[in-house]
Amino acid sequence: MSYKRPSNEKLDEALVNVLLRCQIIGSQNELVRLVVKELEKDGETYRVSGNRIRKYALENGMVSIEIEYRESRNKKVPDICPICGHGLTSIKNCTLDGDTVELMRKCRICGYIFSARGSIPRKYSFVRRTRGISL
């Protein structure tokens, strides 16, 4: 059985149809399942990753994302957002001694926050943005 990779136009159409039916999608796996089901309505078999769907929907303003975190032992501070691939902005605070300390890093696109505890995304929930969906 051969699989096709959907074009951006096909992916856009499938995402819009899914988001018009569901305002909130509880996980990335559920989003992938719904999008693939929508893509395969015309009889073709498609493969698309959850990362591609998530990044495409965020970049085109179709969804906002709610992130549940877990703590990590790896304290390496990322420069690039693991969710959308954009740069992280440093949030700093001034101490009583007059020094500055980095409290966290935040993504301005999707809202991901990396704190001193080592936050790693555990689960995504997708909420439809009405401005990003064109009828």
C-alpha cells in the first residue's frame, strides 16, 4: 500500500474542515487522526506527522495551543521553541544586589515557557481561532 504526502493546500482544507466541526481538540494524536480521516475522504491514503500539522496550524493562525508540562532533569536551556520552531525570548529580573537573572524563556508565537525547573511539553490541546479560519 502506498501513501501520499498531502500538499499544503490539501492540509489547509482538511484542517479548516476539522476545526469547523471541533472547537477544541484534546490532544495532538486526536488532531492527526481527524485530519487524516478528513484527507482520506476522497479515497486516497495519506500520511502526515503530528509535528507538521501542529506547526502548520500555528503558523497560519488557525489554532491557539494550551500546553501541559512535565519537569525534566535536563536543565539545558533551549534557544529554539520545541513546539513551533521560533526563537525564545529571555525574561529577566533584577536582584536586590543589582544583578540581572534569567527567570525563564518564552515563545511569543505559541506561548511555550521554559522555566528553571526544565519544562518539557507533555500534552497539547488545540483551540480553534475564529480569525484564522476562513469559510
